[in-house]
Amino acid sequence: MLSPVDSLAPEWLVVPDDSNDLAPAVWPASVARDSDGTLEIAGIRATTLAQTFGTPLLVIDEDEVRSRARAFRLAFDAAAADNGTTAQVYYAGKAFLCTTVARWVVDEGLRVDVCTGGELEVALAAGVAPAAIGFHGNNKSMRELERAVEVGVGSIIVDSAIEIERLAAITARVHATQRVFVRVISGVHAETHSFLATAHEDQKFGFPLADAETAVARIREIPGLEFAGLHCHIGSQIFGVAGFRESASRVLELHAALLEGGPVPQLNLGGGFGIAYTRVDDPTPIETLAGEIVAAVAEGCAARGIEVPALAFEPGRAIIGTAGITLYEVGTTKDVQLGSGAVRRYISVDGGMSDNARPALYGAQFSARLASRAGIGAPQLSRVVGKHCESGDIVVDHEYLPADLAPGDLLAVPATGAYCAPLASNYNHVPRPPVVAVRDGRTQVIVRGETIADVLARDAGIDPASVTDSAR
């Protein structure tokens, strides 16, 4: 029979035998506890990181990013070779992009996709070859499209008939030829939050399958546009391959029909592969994803009597998500009586929805562990919350943490490498935290943190000279 406290926990949350344990799938391979129980990342103690750079702090394990990028490339290369074709893997800039990370993934043989002019400029500043960049987005401006054509990006994924005409005008004016993909909606519903599913019909991305042939026909009429193939993305944080198999089957019907009017060189099936945020999450192994998805494409092509096209994939958060850990300092703790003997323990930390908006946006679940020492108290059901003036400012909704956790302790929240820093804000005028890369006992600031002075600098009514040292 559940205790009153445990009755507050969701069914999936298991009481750990040891509230200091580290579920392997959730943490980077380099994470461990040292002899006194302090969390180490790539050989660096969490306490040292916090003392050096402050908290909140996003720590990115470079080797974890590189190894996962390499694993995806090798897995899809092998699967493609087994089925008589080739594959390209794109790193999703929207997951987390800075020049350093862009260089890492390119070093490991990946391309980079971007979805705004800002992301494009970061990739270019990192030295990414324009030909290795794909440009997404449902509302690219004329200025963004002009810049993409000017620098010679490898492909632009068109999302509307208006965008096709914009590119027609741009390429005619500058006498350029631009490769384009047509993004299509396969109608396959990903098993994910509705805001993350990007292949259901009622949404802003892409062309319905029924309209795609008309879009491709128009592209083929335009001298400055080269039709490179189809693109489809069914969502994000997806486990398993069933959705990809069904989506591929539907898109291949269109692919085969388009071959009657000319070549369809490549098929980009997107990605959005899931990672473990909690110990109960069970991500599909990389080799399984690659092998089964590519085999499904090959089978579909064989059934239709067509050649297997060149393929492309976008793993998304699966490359960098697990590599990130956010460190917070505990400020206060309190127990809230909820009746029937149930007590919810609230642990407030010095960050929150300004550095991780995903729980508030999607109800995303995260894990947490005491990082500055080993806890000695029994596991206690806790909710980790931020410092913002919002009841929905939750960092970790449900977690068992040591009962002796106290103000001044450090908490580590894993799997924050993707969609945390990019979604960060200055809500309540809180500065955004730095991002520090770690590798082999060394640290490198890859995104500078803000100060209150930085935040105030945008207020046109404040004289910068009047900002006090305490605000800097």
C-alpha cells in the first residue's frame, strides 16, 4: 500500500534503492561520483565548476557530443551501404548552436541545418562550408533567403508556394541556381507532445502530400531552382521506428510519382530521435534506428520498382541532449501539507524557466541528483522549482532526492543539452547562464553568461554609467 507521500508520485517514478545513483542512459558516459560522493563530469568536480563559473551553469560534455555525432554518422553510413545508397546526417542547430559546437559536429562528419538567419550566421562564423548547410523554416524572409542564396547554402527546404516564388525572383535577379527540397506532411502522428509533432495535417510546416506534386512541378519550371528531393519530419523525442516506417512508405508513393517527371535525387526523412530524460525512458539504439529505417526505405523502393535514393537524416536532440547537465544551487526547501498525511517537499534553485522552459512549455519531465556530496537521508519525493514569479516555474516535477538535501547544496539536472539554452530568456530580468564545455579535465567557456548589467543595457532609459558594480 502506498504511503500518503508516495501516492503523489506518478506511476512511472520508482523509489530508488539509493537516491545518489546515476541512471546510465540519462547521464554522459564521463559522469561519476568521486570518493566523497561529489559528482564529476569529464573528471571535473561539480563543486569546482560552480565555484569557477557560478550557478546556474550549463555544462556540455564535448566527448559525449562527438561520440554521439560519430555514432549516428557511422550507423547511417553502414545502413545506407548495406542497401546500395548513401546517407548524410545533419546536426539540428535549433537544439543548441554556437560556433564551438558547430565545429565539433562538422569535425565528426556531420552537416548542419539552420532555421533562421541568425543560426545561419553562427554556422558561417564557425567556418561551416555553405554547401554543408540546410536551411529550414516556415517563414524565411526575403532577406534570409537572399543571404542563403548569396553564400551558396547546400539546400533550402521550401515550406510554401510563396517561398518558391520568392526564390524564383531572387535567383533570377542574381543569376544563381539554388538546390531546394520540398517539405511534405506525411500525416503520420508522432507519439509525442502535440506541439512537438510536426507531421499531422493541421500545422504550419510543409505541403500536404496532395499539394506537393504541384509545388515540385512549379520548381521544375524555374531556371534558377534545382529540385533536390523531398523532406519529411514527423516530430521530436520519438522512440521506436514504426512511425518512420509508415511515414517513409507514404512519402515514397509521392517520390515514385515524381520520378515520372524527372529525377528525385534525395529523400530526407528528418529524425527527432528521443533521449532518456528519466530512468524509465528507453531510447532506441542508434544502430537499430539506422538499420531499420533505411531497410524500410529499401523495401519500399523495391516494392515500387525504383532505385533507393540518397538519404538524409536529422537526429535532433539525440546528438547533444544527453551531453548537457545544468548545475543549480539550492536556495530554500519547504514541506507543503496537502492533506491525508501527504507532504510535498519543494526545493527552490537559483534558475528555472528562464534557463529551461521545457517543463512549462511541454510538461517535460527531467531528473535530478545531489551533486556537491552524497546524500545520507532516505529518498524523499521532491519537486524542484525555480526562482521565477510563476507557479508553473518547475524544473523537475517529480524526483526522489535525499531527505538531508539543504540550502547551499548543488543539484545537477541531466539531459539539458538540447532546447534549454536556445529557449532561455531574461524573464524577471534574470541573466542567462554561461555554457561551459568540459573534456579530459579541462574547461572552456563556449557561450558567455550574462550579468545584470548586460540585461539592463537593453533598457534605453538607463544610463550605462549609472549601473553599480553590484549589478555587474
